[in-house]
Amino acid sequence: MLTVYGIKTCDTVRKALKWLDARGKTYAFVDLRADGLDVPTCRRWVDALGWESVLNRRSTTWRNLPESDKESLDAARAVHLLVANPTLVKRPVFEEKAFILIGFGEDVRTRLS
């Protein structure tokens, strides 16, 4: 089954869920703000896509972090930072056994069709 991770107030997440609903796709939704993010899930994403793809450096959360948290990032530090601040995750994240996708661009919609 498809799992969609995001924040219910995020416009892109809402657009993605509406798109899935319009196509009759079955999915489970995980609200990262309400439900949090666990280490195994975050590691799976980082291992599959790279921490640079998972971490949203344009977010308000990122801008409000102390410089010490932003310096010398690597995969392990990024996982720790993402788990502690799940709103740093680029959204939405789509996960199924066969794939992990981030964002809602044309390439992602094609893979989900």
C-alpha cells in the first residue's frame, strides 16, 4: 500500500492527496507534524535518495535553526536533524515497497499513475 508522508496544512501535500483521491488511489497518510518521524523511516529515505534530497533547506524551520545545526552535515547528522524537526522533510514523500518518491512534480505523478 502507498503511504504518503507530509503535513496536512502543506499546499503541495493537499494537492497531492486531492490528485490521488481523484484517481481512486488507496493510500495511508502520515502527518509528520502530528505523528513525528522515526529513525528507521528517515534512514530508509536518506539511504534511498540521499540526505540532500530529503532535507528542505528552503523551509522556515531550516532558516530558524542555529548555525551550529546546519554546519558539517552528513547523512547521520541529517537523519538526527530530520527526526528532531520533521517539518524539515521535503514534502510529500510517497513510499511503497517498490519506490520512495519526494515532491509532486510531473515525474512523481507519472510514477504514481
